[in-house]
Amino acid sequence: MRRLMNAVMLHCLKATYLIEKSNDAPLGIVEKAQLNMHLSICNGCRNYLKQNRFLERLLKRHAHTTLTAKQDTTALEVKILDELHGK
Amino acid sequence: MVAATDEISSWVKAYTADLYAYTLSKVENKLTAEDIVQNTFLSALESLHRFESKSGPKTWLFSILKNKIADYYRQKYKQVENFSVSDAADGLFDENGRLKASYSSIQWTTDEELLDNPDFIQALHLCIEALPKKMSTVVELKYLDGTDSQSVCQKLEISQANFWQIMHRAKLLLKTCLENKWFKSGSIS
């Protein structure tokens, strides 16, 4: 029975992989069932699922954020204008 | 083409600072950032006839800029030595593939405000930077203006499975890094 369980059950390494994959593409029926079964008995991965979704939202936000303070770009602007007028 | 140059020139004065600041936070290197911004304006001049004023010049310039930044990441990815992704974040799992308790039990207090907390975002930025280059370039490319993964895979010439593998490990590393930098210390700034 144990061997069968091990064959059917995912371990966390695979489960966390599926969690990540599901951000991008829908899981197949079998994958979905396996993941749900694993999540029903694994606190750690349930926790990870929440964290992963949060990270997804955070990273999507991050795409739009500028972290650097506004710099003095006067010199760069002159350089670009020179280049443009040279054309 | 005097009129076109005049138009672009006014945009140079209006938007260079914003474009540069954004680029610098993505590419780290000042000279590279300058080149990218400069090339953005040159491209804009060449394709000005395609610009429709309803979207606003800033948005349009930013979309050209992001394409150039994407090209930069793609080049960087190709330059970086090949790296075995499958080892990354291995330390989080025991020999049976189970998450170790020390990593699985940390709770994140994730409220909405955290998403806009500049200190937290800074921590995220540092954590992305701390990733192996082969992985950080993929992460940056993927989240650069919601690039869909298929076009990321095409640009980097990797398979989707490979992409998911990289993202899987990257997210695990980001998780532990953020826990070290933020969640464990119980920062309530």
C-alpha cells in the first residue's frame, strides 16, 4: 500500500513545480488531482501556494516600478539631442 | 525631417529622466542604461510615422524602451555561462523531496500595502539581483511588462518545460531570500 501511495503521491518538489507551472498554463486533469491531493495533506505546500501567488502579484507590479531615484540627465539629454540633430 | 526632429527633441527633454531611471533600475549599469535610452529615441525618430498620438508619447517611448531592455536581457542570458538549474534551491527539500520544516513553516503577513511598500520592493529587487544570472535574466524578461511566457521562450530559445523549471527554482530562491530579508525579522516598517 505504501509503495502504491508513494507512486501516486507527489512530493513537495514536484508539487511546488506544479504550483509554479499553473501560473502560466492550466494543469492537466491528472496533475491537478495529484496536486490537490498533496495540498490536502501538506501544510508546507499550502503555505507555499499562498506565497507563490503573492510573489506573482508582486513581480507583476515590480515590472512597472522604477527603483532608482530620478537622476540628473542633462548631460545625457545633450548627447541624445546632438545625435538626433546629426541625422 | 526638421519637424520630426523637433518633436522628438521635445520628448528628449520631457522624458529622458523617467526613461533613464526606469532603465537603470533594470540594467544596473549606467553606460548601458544611457545607450538603451539613446537608442530608444533614435528608434522613435525612425518610426515616428507609426506613432498615433492617442496613446501619448510617454507610453509609446516606454514600449520601445522595454523592447530594447528585453533585447538586453536576451543577450545577457546567452552570454552567461550555462548553469544547472536543477540544483538551485535544492537545500529546501530533504532527500525524499519534501519541503524541510524550517522553510515550510514561515508565515508571510501579506497585506495589500506590502505590494507598494518601497522597502519591501527594494528587498525584492535585491533578491532578484542575488539570483544566478541565468535565472534573473529569465525572471526580468518574463515580468517586463507582462511578457507572455511563449514569447520569452522564443526569445531565449528554450523550451517551456525548461522555462518552468527555471521559474520554479527562481521562485523558491526568492521565497527564502525574502524570508531572510524581511519576513523572519518581523519587520513592521
